Amino acid sequence: MIRPGPSFGSLQTISLDNDRVRVVVVPALGARVISFVDRFADREWLVAGDPPADPAAWARRDAVYDGAVAFGWDECLPTVAACADPLDATGPSLRDHGDQWGRPAEVVANGEVLVATWSGIDWPYRFIRRLRLDGPRLVAEYELENHGERELPILWSMHPLLALDPGARVDVEGLASVRVTQAAGVPIGPVPGHVAWPETPGTDGPMIALDLVRDRGAGTALKLYGGWELYGSWDSVSGEGLPGVAAVRQPDGSALELTWYAPIAPNLGIWLDDDGWPPAPATPRTQHALEPTTSPDDDVASAVANGRALIVAPAERVAWSATFRVRAPGEPRG
């Protein structure tokens, strides 16, 4: 069922729910998903946050995705980190965490599907996300169209910030090593560099469990990538590469399972922040994420330089999907 949701400060929301799952979206904030609840387990899977005192400030070109903004689930496109525009070296930099977050999106109901549509700010594209529920599953279907006259190099990353408990574990099918791009408070090196997954030797000797959510106040933050750079492009015949299957498992037995279309997004970003980001004097956050992405790079300029951007030709339409499945403690698979 799709209906008006609870107010988020001064902003209106839309609720998508069935007897198992409830999702709440804020159209004025880039169709941000601010709540994703497993009703059987009474568990909120997304990090909560406060509504902006000035929503217009979130929409500015120079808006920074800082600790106060970092909650819920956004889409990052055409970049994650701010960077020089690879299509216009003399133009303004591309916006931190992309064009979509914090800016009003068109959100409409199409039957039982919640459709969010964005138009590119600096580049001529249309981006669509369709959310629908299927029992315990939340399906996100994506579509990107190039409306310009030249190729567009794209970096897309799903950006759901998850509320996990200390002792939770991250499980990624087919993953044996990761590329580290950020490591705060963790004796691991060099950065950037490649290390074994799920455990790797620390620079001070003991093994480090990379898949473990640490205690509150640990002061650690890790950004990791698995996928294409380590395994080659995904091949559905040989099975080379990540198959697009991951999960987070809570100590109480709750789980959030994720599958996605690996041929378009052959990489997975893993963000494990246990009060290690943002740096002082900002207030640190506790948040974690599984982030299917088109490239193991933090910004699209680097993806272009490394030959890893998703290239979308003029008039081309690219489609892919990702599906979350909630599982309550003791709930059998199937």
C-alpha cells in the first residue's frame, strides 16, 4: 500500500508498506528512504537522523555530505566524492555524493510501485528508481537514460546507511580480498591497498576481522571495495567476479540480505564506521553500509582515469536492480 507517511519536520513523506515491511520516503530530500522496518522483527534497518532546519541548504551545489546529513538511504550518481568534472575541466566540480541527495525529486505512485525520477543537473540524463514490496523483499529497479549527444561516464553507488549492533557480521559471497581506500583507527596498511577478506594481518601483528561491527566508541572507520578490480569483469558463464550476493547478520539472528545485478554493478562498497568518522571536531557516527556500485573508486574522475566508469552512449538506456530481503530471528530460509 502507498499512502501519506508521517511528517519529517516540515517535510511530507510517502509510506510504502505491506504486512511485513514498511518504507518511508521523503520526496523533498532526493527521495531519501528514511525508514526501512521489518515489522515481524520490529527492527529498523536504517540509521535515523534529524530533518534539516533549512532544507534548501541541502540542495546547494556546495552542500557537503557530512555527519549531520549521513542517515537513511540515498542514491549517489554520477559520483560519490566531489571531483573535477571529467566532461568539463573548466566547469564547477561535481557535487559531493552526487546530484540526487537533498534535492527535490519527482515521486509518484504507479499502482503499488513508488517511482522517483531525477534529471541531471550538470549532465543530460534522467535517472529513475522504482521501489516495490514483495512479501519480505524490497525491490529497487533502476533506469538511466542519456539524453545528450555524447557519452556519459557514470559512477553509481547505492548508499543505504544501516543500523547494526556490535557483533554483527558482513557476509559477501565470492569475496576473498578487498581494496582499502579509508582506514581510521585500524592498524592496516598501506591505504589505498589490497588486503585479504574477511581477516587480514594488522600492521601491529594480530589478525583484524574486517567483517565485524565493533563496539560503540571504537573510533574506527573502514571503506572497502570488492569486485571488478580484483576479479576481472563479471562473466555469467564462468562465474568470474562477485555474483551480487551479500548480507548483514545481527547478533540476535536478524538478517538483511542483498542481491543485485552484478553485470552493471560488479563491485561492492563496504562502509564500517564505528565512531571513526567524521573526524573531530565533528560528532562521530555509527553507521554501516553495503553499497553495490559500478566502480571501486570514490569519485567518477578516478573511475574515468582508471578505465572503470560505466559508459552510457547517447540515447542509451541502462537498467539494473537490487533487492533487500529482511529475515527475523529464527526465520528459516526460503
